Amino acid sequence: MKRLSRTLARLADAGVPVGMSASEAKHVRFCNLTAVASFVFAVVFWCLEMPIIADWGHTTPMESGIIIARGLVVSLFLLPLLLNAHQHHTTARMALISVALLFVISSSVIFGASAPSHLFTIVIAAAVLAIFPEHERRRMWGIIGVCLLAFAAMLWLRERNQPLIVVQRQEVRLALEVTTSFGALILAVIIIRVLRVTARRSELQAMHEHERADRLLLNILPEQIARRLKDDPQTIADGFHDVTVLFADLVGFTPMSEKMAPRAILQLMDEVFTRFDALVDQFGLEKIKTVGDAYMLAGGLPNPTESHAEDVAGMALAMLNEVRDIRGPDGTPLSIRIGIATGPVVAGVIGRKKFLYDLWGDTVNTASRMESSGEVNTIQVTETTWRRLRGQFDFRERGEIEIKGKGRVMTWFLEGRTA
């Protein structure tokens, strides 16, 4: 049973490329499975006709040829699978409906009123609604109109047309009528079952795509911001009066990377930033972005906290330890500069295609200046941050330094936690 399920799943996925949306894939899968179900049903139906015909014993060579040709029509039910496999999805749908109508009309021509073949056109018309996507609705309704015309024509010809094979015996006529009537009912049930299975699979695929999109969005934006953006895709801009911002930059990485292969550069950067990302989660902070070999994070947003300065300071000390453990291609440990500033910022989402949660304000600029004017393997902080952390952390006063755009300011180096 599992082997049969796997086989049907492979047949259903014929012509469904990776990345096709669930809404498009369901029509391809339903077309494939309907073609398989129709083929099996037509084979069974055709085999049931053989003993009935043989029982008559009066078939002419032409009538025998018609029955053989009818068997060839049965084999055409597999044509949509081949067309879908080659990405000809619309042609595959048209082929399935055409073969089905050809099979039904041939039944009416061959057996006349003995077999109520017109009932199958109702099943075909119902299947058309599920096979064709919404953007092909004109073609869909046109084919349904053809099915209705075929239904009316077959009704009109039932008693007026001379069948190719004349059925004289009452029990044979009854067998044909019962077989055809129940066959239409069984085929309708099979197609509805196929539709339900295909719809369920498409729902699961859509749920998987939705979850994957949510995970990707959460990798770009904070969870709270992502939820707000999904609920109301308007401009998001929030003011925070008290946050701590950190900038970190690998020292000497650019000249080092000039001697490395592209793959080696990416592996090294991935190792460094993966470790930083783990520390961000550990200290409950928010990663903002990376630019080249620079890393930016913040504490106290989007969910305000009282301990954001302490958390960022602990993160900075942990980053120094992590970088010392990572070696460059020549075996020497990497070096880093870190700058921290505390104060108000504006935070928001910019962009419409590639979202970015970013920060603006004097605090952001000051934290960047703290990093760029710092010393190798040190953590330079502003006076505001120093006042927040003194007593909990050890500092070394650097004194006044010239900061672009701010003049001379006092700074300190964060050296560790107070014992």
C-alpha cells in the first residue's frame, strides 16, 4: 500500500517544478491523477465490454476494428502525464478533456441507447472546474459548454441514431446500461476522492510555504515587527528614549581577505557572525544588520527592557572572547573593535521588496564613532553608557578624544565585570 501511495505521489508530481506555488501545483496534480484514474477506469470498462460483445457472436470485422480503436483511445489517457512532464500544462488539460469526450462519444456511437454514455459528460464537466486554474476561466467555461452540447446531442441521438453494434438480447442491454450507469457514478466518486487528496496536499504545501515565509521574515525582522507588518503593511516607525547600540568591526579583515579564496572568506565570516548571532539570542538582544565585516545590534528594542545596557556590555565582552578563538588563514587570531552608546533612537522598517529594520539618531552615529575611533580588541563606550554601568563593570578611562561631528568627548574602555 505504501509503495502504491509513493507511486501515485510521483505520478501526481509529474511536471510540478520546484518552487511552483501550491495554487498552481494543485491543478497539475489533479490533472495527472485524474488522467491515471480515468485510464484505469477506461481499461476496466473496456475489458467488461469484451465478454458482452463476444457473447453476441455477430460482430463484423468493422465492428471489431472499432473496439480495437477504442482500446487505443484508452491508452491516450496517459498522454496528459507526458505533456505535464514536459511543462505543457495547458495542453495536458486540453488533451485530458478531449480524450475523455472522445471515449464517451465513441461509447454513445457504438452502443446507442443501450449504454447511457451521456452521463459521463456530467462527470467531465465537473472535472473541468477543478482541472483548469482561474486565469484560464474562459477556456474552462468554453469546454463546459462543449460538454453540455455533447450531453444534449447524445440525448437526442439516443433513440434516433442506429448504433454501430446492434444489441438484441435484453440481458445484454441491461448489463450495458447498469455497467455504464454505475461506471459514471464510480468515476465521479473516484474523481472527487482524487480532488480531495490533491486539495489536501496543496493545503499542506501552502502551509509549508507560509511557515517558510514566516521563518524568513523572522530572520529579517524582529518577531513583534514582523507580526505588525503582516497585520498592517504600513510604515512602521517607533521612537525609543533609552536603548543601547553596539557596533563591531573586524580589524584588518579587508587586507586579509585579499589573500583568501571567495569560499574561504564566506566560511570565515559565517563562523564569526554565527557565533555573534548565538550571543544575541543568549543575551536577549536584537541584531540589526551586518555591513561587510561590521556587525550592529541593539538592546532595549523593540521590547523595552531595563537591563539593556548591562546586556549589551556582557555581549561585547563575550564577542571579544569569541573572536580570540577564531583564527585567520595564517593561524593568527582575529581582531575586533567595538563601540557602544546609550540614548534615544528612532526604529522602523524601510523598503517594500527587501525589508530592513534599522535605527536612526545621534545615538547610532555616536556608537559608530565609538567603534571607528577605538583601539584594537577594546570596547569603547560613551559617558552615558559608563554612568549606567559603573559599579557593575570595570572601566579604564581613556579621556577626551575628537569625535567627528561632536567635538571632544570623554570615553572609557570597558574591560570586564566587577568582581
